[in-house]
Amino acid sequence: MGISSTPIFSEAGAWRDVGGGWQPLFGSFRGAGFSIEWHDFFAKREFDWGASFHPGCVELCLNLEGNGLVAGKNSRAEFAPGTAGFYHRRDEPLTATRAAKEPHQFLTVEFSVPFLAKHLAETKSVLHPVVLAAMENVSAAPAVSVPVRLGAAQQQLISTLRQPPVYAAAQPLWYQCKALELAVTFLLAPPAGQEMFCTRQQRLAQERVEQVIFLLKQNLASPPTLEELGKKIGCSHFYLSRIFSAQTGHTITQHLRELRMERAADLLKSGEHNVTETALEVGYNSLSHFSAAFHATFGCCPGLYPLKTPAQKPR
């Protein structure tokens, strides 16, 4: 029996310039059928990201930081910070780059087509066209999905994948479950004209969080209470508090303080308000409480801002 002369693809060479900035976490594209990798590096010059894509793969990218581009013959996607999307490389490489002079942090999951066919065979009616085309080997179909925003829960999952909370013996099963969870979350598409329940819930949650932030900004000095926010937005204030924390990573009270400090800094930089006027403008009746909050945020007393802050230059 003859030995194939086709070289075995390896992505290690593509990441040689980033050194430890490329970290395989688990899996094997040819063995397990999926591989999960973490990337954290600074691109001094434009980086050829596409050289790492296995032929025959569907790769999911969860992009935390840095800007990237992936393009096929009839589709392209721009990965902004906080977005996720996927793409299918057939025999011909995709055009894919990472922007120069930027830090990049992202997690990728490479799925082999046989792995997806085995586990997602029963979901063909709701598979995204890119994935369905990969499974059915349709070369004319789009090769790149439209990126979507990453939710707080998905960003938290990235941290969990980097530090699995299970014993080593259980990690193969745990990682496979997480890979399938990501596949079901991102690689399925609702029928035309319909929106999946989980997608709709996430969209509504994000819209409500944006409404909360808008209402807080409208009146920093005397903002609505949590109960009033719930009534204005049309949901339980308990539920509103929970989804706000899930989406942003902090409480409504903590976010209000951040908004107040940002506004206070702007007022002080303008030179048109003294410290007392600024404190009252953003809702602090106690000058000592305002000074303590400002110092905790910017590392200096408001009376010295912006001269004593590292990010500011004396005027």
C-alpha cells in the first residue's frame, strides 16, 4: 500500500511569531475532532491569521480584544472586540488578518466536519448556512458568518475554558460538552423570519440594560430608584438587577457610581465647576463621600484633578 505524499497540516508555524501567545487548551482537530485554543499577543505588524485554519474546518472565534478580518470569495466578516463568528475553510485558504499595533485576545474552537456531522446531524433544519454547506460540501456557499455580540455569560465561559473546574480525568468529557455547547449556541440559525428563544431573551436583556444606563445618565444627581427603573422598563426590579449584573459584570449601583465619576471628571477638566459644585451636580451632598469615591476611582483628590492623574497633562 502506497504512502500518501500529502503533507500533514500543522498550524504551529502560523503562531511561531507570537510564541507563548498561542496556547492550545484541549483537543486535537484530527483526533478528537475539535480543538480549543487561547490567543493573547500584541501584533507589531499585520498578522496572517488565516495560515492557522485547518483545511476542512469550521472554526468559531470568540473575540475579546483586537480587530480581525476573515474573508472568502463571496463573504467576509470583521471581528471587533466583544464579538463572535465562524468560518469554513475548504481546500483553498481564507484571507484572514489581525490588525497591526494592537493587543489581541481571543479563543477559537476548531471543529472538523465529521465531528459536526456526527453530533449535529439531527439539527440540519436549523443549521447556519455556512455549517450546512460545510457538512454537505457545497463550494459555492458563503464561507463566513456575520459576527454577533458576545454576552457576559459567554465571556465568562472563556475564563472557565482556560481553567477547567474539574479533575484531569474528567476533562476530556467536560471539554467535549463545552465544545458542543458552543456549537449549539453559535452554529445553529433559526428558520427564516423567526428568532430563537435564547437569542430573543439575550437581545431583550441587552436592550433593558441599555435603557437602565440611559435613564441613569438622564439624571445623575437624582436617579430613579431600582423599583422606579423596573416600572419604567416594564419588568420586575429583581429581574432587572439580575440581568444587569449578568450583562455588565457589576451592579446598577456600581455602574451609577462609575457614570457619576466619569461626569465629575469631565466637569473638573472643563474648569467651569469647582469641587463642591461638581459633587452636587453628580448627586453627592457629602463632600467627603464624593472625595472618597473620586479618589478610589482616579487615585487622587478631586481638587488635584487632572494635574495628578497619570493619564492627564497639566493644562
